[in-house]
Amino acid sequence: MDSSAVLSIIALVISVISAISATYVAQQSITEANHNISRQLFLELDKIFIENPEIRPVFYDDAPSPTDPAVFHRSEAVAEMILDVFIWVWNQRRGLLPSHASDWESYIVEMLTASKFLRQYHRQHPMWHADLDPLVQKAEQIRASGGR
């Protein structure tokens, strides 16, 4: 084998290693970005509860549906936003670290378990967030078994 063939093989090996390394770094960046976006979306939801404390019990304390029309409609808007965030996180779970995906799933199920209003809103619009059905069912099983 002449020296140009050896150099070509070395260059090819270096190129393959470089491509694998670049792919790994890109995947790590995507994973971190997905986690950061998820965190940012939930921080935005937290701000809504700070600015509208009257709706917090509907989502965290299994309070009944608000009777005041303005609070009810605000609660519906927040329910839709929460489910939108949940669906985004749930659909990104393959792009998260396994431990992060598990943590987000636990959080989503806990929120769905804690809020009858959120589960009802999901049932009223079954096609809007259909990918969440397994998590809603899990939450309903927890409720049925006497869990929070």
C-alpha cells in the first residue's frame, strides 16, 4: 500500500470520528435546549398563577369549577395553556435525558391528578391533546385508587 492510500484511510477515519463527535455534541445541545425550553414554559405558567392566585386552587387543590364567569373563562384559558405545555414536553420526551423525561412525566401526572378541572377540560376537547391520554388515564387511576 502506498503512502497516499494510507493517508486517505487516515483522513477517512479522522472524518468519521469527527462526524460522530459532531453528532454527539449536536444531540447534547438539542437535549439541553429541550430541557431549557420545558423549564421556561413552566416558569411562564408559574407567573400566571402568581398573577391570578384565584385560579390556583382549581389546578393544585382539586377545587370545583369556578362559579364566577370571568374566573371560569380564565381557568379554561389556563387549562388550555397547561395542556399545550404538557403536550409539548410529552412530545419532546425522546429528546430529553431519561431522568428528565421521567421527572416531567411524574410532574404532568401529578398535576392531572390534582386538578379535576384540567382532566375535564381535556375530556371536553379530546382531539386537542390526544397524546396525553395515557397520562390522563394514569391520573384518573391514581384518583380512583384514593391517591391524591
